[in-house]
Amino acid sequence: MLKYSGQTRILVAVDCVIFGFDGENYKLLLIQRGFAPEKKRWSLMGGFLQPEERLEEAANRILKQLTGLENVYMEQLHVFSDPQRDPVERTVAVTYFALIDIQKYEKQLSKEFHAEWFPVKEMPELIFDHEKMVETAKHRLRYKAALHPVLFELLPDKFTLPQLQALYEGLYDTTFDKRNFSRKLLSTGLLVKQTDKDKESSKKGAFYFKVNKQKYEDDFQAILNLIPKPDKLSNSAVILN
Amino acid sequence: MLKYSGQTRILVAVDCVIFGFDGENYKLLLIQRGFAPEKKRWSLMGGFLQPEERLEEAANRILKQLTGLENVYMEQLHVFSDPQRDPVERTVAVTYFALIDIQKYEKQLSKEFHAEWFPVKEMPELIFDHEKMVETAKHRLRYKAALHPVLFELLPDKFTLPQLQALYEGLYDTTFDKRNFSRKLLSTGLLVKQTDKDKESSKKGAFYFKVNKQKYEDDFQAILNLIPKPDKLSNSAVILN
DNA sequence: ACAAAAGTGTTACACGTACACCCATGG
DNA sequence: CCATGGGTGTACGTGTAACACTTTTGT
């Protein structure tokens, strides 16, 4: 099976940056390595690409191992290839980022992999170049979410407008005017108002919405203006950092 | 050096989708393979990732081999990993796309690699999954150029507004109103009007412009509305296909 | 003088932003 | 009855699209 002679074969790893949102904060699912090197240090969930496997399959396999979930929103992010990035052996790492509804997370935390959700803002140090991977993923998510309705992937099937707004505000670390926010989001036609309310977080209760799945799929690639622009300069600033 | 035991090492290829623009049409730089398998068939320029090399270095090395150019705009595109994609041996292919000023292309065509520029619309059949790579690159370029001033990379230092408009029109296969186009592009502050004119393509002559390099670098990541939106639906359509 | 391409200005509309008050409910 | 969070409407300004005529000059 080795037919291109004189070439070096290299390990190909797949690492997953898994985002969740608990209603207040963005979270990352990390695992603590139980073996050397770097034992006890935190890292992204990853694994090696297998001989008969495509990268997406590997990423899904890893995600399922860790979360029990399938059919999750996932996107190829970037390949990290510094020859020294893994001190054990030259490894090229293909990163994926995934958005999951944290409530659907099925496995017992820490059971098989010593996994834990960390607030993105209070992450431990990670091994190798995994922090750079996380930075890249955060950046990509901010970019993507400004233009496409991707953040719904982080919410349960039923959610309220205040929840949705908290989700967007958390990502850009800012606050939006709720009147404009609701008008803009409703005007996309992506939201279907339900008749029942969430009474957990307020006395009055907030109406639930669901995503119009058909329109979500049809419009996903459309460029939507999902975050406000107070003025030109701060707009650029918000999207990019 | 093999320390992760039980894992399969895989060939990592780098393939470059190289775009140029000749004033009328988008072009792709392709090479004709001089050896089996797939001898005489056209393909993207590529090569294997070397042991001590990062992917970007490999991509630049390959680009320099084929074009003689360095410091070219290049972007990691996507990794293709179908186990059957290369019938010779399992190979994971990391694609890059590059934008070059076709006038700066230095090598004699066909000299070393039997290379040729093909209009994007009249490409020959390509080997393996290279046509899929080209499709992905075209899609990404359309997306990117709608939001960021990336197309300047395809033009010489001095260019005219009509040339610039032809560049945008070619990419989206449509026509724009020249009054709105010039107003919009000038309003970005990215263009510096020169005092001399291009007299080649008209009797009256068209003023040359140069890119304001400082502002280009500062604003590159800003989200600019570089292509018109006749209405919501057709906007989405234009950007995405 | 005429053909061919470059260059420019105005108007109408849509969209986005700023902003303040009322509503419903549980305690 | 009051405190808390949910929900809504308007007015203004900005940005974008539609649209037609004049300028320049080579032949």
C-alpha cells in the first residue's frame, strides 16, 4: 500500500473544539489526560485519523465518544502543522468545531474521559497548541454567527427571546437593545412563536420559540445581519476580535 | 521517531488552487502530469508535506516552484480526506487557494511542469477530486470577496475602475451599475487616484488607481459590502453559488 | 462628426438605530 | 402593591439602488 516512494507519512490527528452555552456563559468541553506525557493536563478531545476513515467521520466518532451525540453541527476549522507542535511525534492536527445543546449532553461528566465543561473565560491551560485552536474557533464562531444563524445550534428546541439575546450578547461580550434585537431576529422568519411560556426566569414568563427548520436550512447560507452596528468602526471591532 | 504506537501514518499532500485574472476572465493555473498514473491529464499543482515543514511553507514552496512568485495571497481552504481519493495510496490533501497578478507570472509557461492558464469556465477534466477542490475554492472566493477587499490581489499595482468592476462582475457573473460601483468602492477609502491614465482600452482613457496599503491592511478584516444587493433573495443567490 | 468608453449627481426607499413606556405575574 | 423581567412602536438618519446625461478623444 506504500506506493509513493521516498515520501514521509505523518500522523493525522483530529481535535474537536466543542462549544456549549448554559444560558449565561459559553462553555468548552475539555478532557483531562490520564496518561503521560502531559498527564493530568487539560486538552481538547481528539484522536487519530484511521486508515479507512474520512476526517468528518473521525470527528463525529470522537464527538460521539465524548458526548454520546450524533448529528451535531460541526465544521472543519483549520489544520495546525507546526513540526514541533506535538513533542512526541510529528503530527498534523485537523481541528473541527462543534456546537451542541448542552442539555443534550448525555454522558456522565468525567465518566470515561474525565471530561468537564469550562467557561470559555476561565479555561485551564491546555496542552500543545490547543489554546491556539480554541482562539481560532472562537474567532470563527464570532465571524460565522454575525452572518449566519448558527447559534441556534447551541439552544434547545424550545427557547425564549431573552435566552437567544443572552446567547448573542455573550458571544460578542456586549449588550443589544432588546427591541431592535427581537425585531431583527423575528424579521428573519426563522422563529416560530409557541403558545407556551418559560416561567423559570421571570414572573411574567417569556414565550418559547422554535426554529422554522425549513427556512433555517434554506437561509443558512444567506448573509444575514444578525448583530447590530452601533457605528462603522465598532462594528468591525465587534466582529473580528 | 515513531512513538504513538498502533497508529497509521498517512501521506499529506498540499494542492494549490491558483487564480489569475486577465482583464476579462478568471483563470486557473494547471499542470499536465508527465508521468503515470493519470499521465497527460491535468491537475492542480501539488506536492507532499515534508518532515520538517509546515503546511503554509509547503504551499509557498509549491507556488514558488510553479510560478516563481513569493509573498502571494494564500489561504488554507479545506482538507479532502476520502480514503479512496488517491487510488495510488491513501493521501489526505490540504488545499490552499492563491490569488496572483497574472502579469507577474514569471516562469515560461510549460517550461518545467507543462503548466497552462485555463479560463475557469473552460477547464479540462482534472484528476482525482481536484475538480471538487476547484469548486470549493470558487465558492470560498465568492464568499470572501463579497465581504473583504481581497480581489485587489489579482490586479497589478496600478489598475482602473473599469478593470476593477470587470473583476467583480466576472466573479459573480453579473453586471453592476458603474455609478454605484465606483461610489461604493471609492467610499471605502482603499483607492488612491493616480494622475495618469490607461489609454489602452478606450479613447478617453481611464484613471489609474492604487491601493492604499495601510488602509488595506487595517480594513481587510472589516466586513465591507462590496457587492450590490438588488434585493434580498438574489443577494443570497449571488453570494453563495 | 461620430463612436466608444469614462465619469458624475439626484431621488426614493429600505433598513437600522435610538429611545421609553406598558404588561403580566409572583411574592 | 410592588418589583422584576417581558414585550412592543415611532421617528430619524444612513446607506443603497435606480436611473441618464456629459466628457473626452481617436478615427
